[in-house]
Amino acid sequence: MKIAPTDGYGDYDQGLVQRVPRRALKGIADVRVGMRLQTHTPQGPRAVTVTQVSGDLVTLDGNHPLAGKNLNFEVEVAAVRPATEEELAHGHVHGAGGHHH
């Protein structure tokens, strides 16, 4: 099964990439490519990845690491059973023993 980016983690948004001065990352002595950091934005906290360190400038990417990528799954249906009365009444599947997941 293939999931397109728009149905997965979204399209890659270049607007979520920004270059900031290294001094903006207070308290982080050794900034390295690949580091995952948490920033505070007007929309709330956002995880970013350091994608480039060039002199005093650090590039931060706020896209999810899988944004813009197709998600490919290999799925095997192991069992099929009829819905229970409780599941039909609730409108969703329950796990083993009738519990919610």
C-alpha cells in the first residue's frame, strides 16, 4: 500500500525552513547537523531539525522528517471477524477482551 505525502505527513513546505544566527540557540554549545530541537512558535511548540551549520548561521527545518515522501506499507490481513454488537453500537473496533484502543 502506498500513501501519498498529502495523506501522510504532508507536502514538504520550504516556508518551514529558516536560517538563524547560532546565538539564537542559547544553551546549546555544540550545534550539529541532524540534531532535533524544540522551538516555541506563535502556533505552539514545534520540533525542528538542524540541516546545516555554516559559520554563524544554522538552518532549521520544521518539516516532519517524512514530509514530502510517499509512505509504503506491506500489509497482511491475518484474520477477519464480524463486528460485535458493542462495536456496532459504538461505531468503532474494540481490542481483545472488548477494550478500547
